[in-house]
Amino acid sequence: MAIHGFGTTEFQLVLLRRMADFRPQLVEQAVHQLGASRAEMREANKRWQAMIRSSRFPHGARRYAAVLGPPQLTLPRRIGDLSCTAQQWALPLWPELRFEILLGPQDSGGPVWNEWLVRAAGTPLPTLHTLVDLTPWSCVVSDVAVAFAPAVPREGSAPMRWQLDFTAPDAAGLARHCTADFTWGLLQEVRIGEPD
């Protein structure tokens, strides 16, 4: 399903556009894999920005259904005392991941609280033992948070970016304080501090 020629491929290009600041080479390969060009990626992002600012474009969960079709999975989620809903879609570029939106409680209109890539249920977790294992695009926020708990989440430098502060061993086994940067929930880079 697509709205005015804007569907899954174009949406993936929007995700890639935000990642290009960190990983231009990986983005270039992914754009090629989609059979698109950098100009088409820029145009998809421009159209998406115009659509989400338009009063005629659907809001909340309906926005994503208009572009990606009905969610492939809808799950209840509890956040403290609140009952929320997660909706997920498969994207061809990342078969082991799902694009997920988290919707707030329906009594508050079910606003979209979060939107990012998460690991698909039933797919194997990446092996994350040391910093060497943290390669770009290899894992999502929850993978790193679980592997190197306790991790401290922080806001990123721009919309759809997140950071995690954590401690992990380097290749020599020395514990290092690190900050991982994620775009749309996907790992982009890890900045490594001095050993403890």
C-alpha cells in the first residue's frame, strides 16, 4: 500500500537519509539495494517532511498505516501503570528488525510516543561481548542495553537519535566507558572513553 506513490521503499529512504550523517557508505549501499539514487532519497525525505506537516495527512498510527499498510503485529505494552500499544512493520532492508511505533494510552488519544527499529520477535540476538562486536547497523538500542547493563539512555543530538552510556570490555578485556549513538534505533557508532 502507498499514499500518492509513497510506500515502503520511500519510507526506507527517509530512514536512510537521517542515517547518512553517520554512515554515508552504508547508506549508499542500502540506497543502491533499493534501486534508488541519492537524489531520490533526498526527494523522499522532502516529501515525507511536507506530508507530516500537512493538516490533510493522517496523524498518529494512521500516518504509518497510510504509507506502510496495516501493521503486521500489534502488541500490548505496559510502561509503569500505563497500558500502551506497539505496532510493527517489516522493512526489506532490515529483515531481522521491525519498524515499531509506541502509542500512548487510548484515553489520551493514542499519540505516537516513539518510533524506531527494534529486533523482530524470534530472531537471534547478536553476540555482544566486547566493543569489537558493536559494529554499525549490527544491533538496536535494546540489544546494547541488555548486553551491557546497566546502560543509561540519553537523548541524541537530533530527532530520531538516541544515545546509551554504558561500560563494556575492549578487545584486551579492559572495561571502557562508552557512548553509543543510534538513529531510528539502529547503532551508528560507539565513542570509547578511557579504561577504568
